[in-house]
Amino acid sequence: MRWKFWKRDASVAEEIEDKPVAKPRLQAAVRRTFSGLVLFVIALAILGWWWDSEPHHFDVGTTALASANAKQHQVVTGYVTTATVIQLADTLLTKRGGYLSNDLLPPGVLMDNIPEWEFGVLTLLRDTARVYRNDFSRSQSQSTEDPDLAEAEAKFFFDNNSWLLPQSEDQYQEGIDYFQSYLDRLANAAEANAQFYARADNLQQWLAAVETRLGSLSQRLSASVGKRQLNTDLAGDSAASQSTISPDEQIVKTPWLQIDNVFYETRGFTWALIHMLNAIDNDFADVLDKKNARVSLKQIIRELEPTQETLWSPMVLNGDGFGPLANHSLVMASHISRANAAIIDLRTLLTQG
């Protein structure tokens, strides 16, 4: 009987000794889990910082020449502009972090500046692909459209946020492939069906599309502080009419949470536009020289270059007018407006005989 009591007392003592041991083990597990989460968050932050970088500029002439040498192509009219379109689209997909607009996992899903930058580049690619299909590759309105360019335009107009079946990247890559097929045929002397017509009227069509985009971006940037705007929709035409009545005056203001989005969309659009203008300067050299308009094109590029300067502030500031804080949107809008005015002057020069 004494032995049984002793055995029971010993087992109770063992339980009492084991209980304090479980608590340190639990604390150690919690500490390890917390440390792992902290390291994971730090890793995501570093990766997000690494991805949050806009691509550098590239030389359009050098890029086109490298492509021609690699494929043993002859650099013909339109080669530099087409090679630039391909390089812009390829950069959109292969830059740091790849294409981020349709990411569903961190850190991509938490980022919005670079996805807006991507949308700005994509907007110019879409406008350019449409002009390629309707104007650059056609000699007149009754001519047949190029099959590769028709497919390429549709691919670039695919939803930019699709992540599955199909992914946006896959569609845009197919658009690149169609443009590459057109470029291969363009450089082939035996392929008479693939053409690029460097004419003044074709250039005007592309500039008109760019002018519309810049005007919209300028208005959205200027609306960062809000402004009272009169309705001028029907100005200049006494017989004009519209579907429904609009107020004579309204307050136009970009929502506070959208200010940085518009800013980075503009940076992406102008980044791509500068490259395209440099390519246009090469392929439309004879047209520009004949109209004495090359200096006007250079001035547009000069006006756009400041839009790519480094933003030293950690966020896009939205100061009021002449207040103590800067307003980055208004500064960007001023550059866009001057470039847009220069485009209007260039289009006027191109229409002159």
C-alpha cells in the first residue's frame, strides 16, 4: 500500500515538473512565428522597393540597329518606329517585377504607382497600334489593312487587369509577336504587301491621337486642386447640340486618392511618347525637313523631358496654388500643356503646302 501511494505521488510530481516546461516551449514557438512574420514583411518591403522603379530610357536608333543586325534586316523606312513600339511593349512586360497591373499577391497587389505607369505606356501603345493599322501601313482609305497589325491592335486592347484565362501578359506578348512579324515582312524586299508610309497626313493622324491624350491628362492633373469650369462644349458652333443638358458651371476636382495615380499614368505615357517622337524624327525626317518642322518636333521632346525627372518627395504632394507645399500635379500639367501646344503648332505646319 505504501508503495502504491509513493508511485502515485511520484507521478503527480512528474506532472508538476512537466507543466512549467510547456510554457517556455510555447513562448519560443510564438517568438519564432513572430520573427518569421517580421522577416517576411521586411522581405516584401524590400522586394516592393526594388520593383517600384521606372525603366531607364533607351536609344531608339541603337535599339533598331541591334534588332536589324541580329535578324540581318535592312533598316528601311518605318523600321526604327516599329522597332521602338516592340521595345516599349517588351519593356512593359520584362522590367523589374514584370507586369504588375494584374498581380494578386504581395507586394504587387499592394503597389499602385508602377501599375499606373504601365497603363500610361499601354495607352500610347494602343493609340499607336490603331494608327499603324489605319494609317501608317495603308496608302489610302480604300487600301487593304495589314493582317498582322489588325491582330496586334486587338491584342493590345485586351483588359489590362486580367490574371487568368488568358493573362494580360500573354495577350500583349502576342501583340508584340504580330508587330515583329510585320517588321520582318517590312524589311523583306520580296514582301511588297508590308509597307510603312511616312507621309505628312499619316503623321498628323498619330499626332492628333497624342494631342487628345495629352489634353485629357493635362485637365486631370490640373484638377488636383479643384477649379470652377464653365461649360464650353458647344462653343464656336451656334447650330451645335448635345444629347442631354449639362450645367453651365461645375466644380472639377480629381479625388485625393487618385492624384498619384494620374501623376504616374502621365509619367508612363510621356516616357513612351518621348521614345516614339525620337523614332518619328528618324523615319519622317524627309517630311519634317520639307515642312521645316523638325525644330518643332525637337521642341515637343524638350518640353516632355522634365516630366521624367526624379521625384524626390516620398509621395505626390498636392499643395494649393501658391501655398507652402509643392503641387507636383500642377508642375506636370504645365509641361504637358506646353508640349500639347507645340504638337498643335507642328500639326499646323504639316498641313501647309
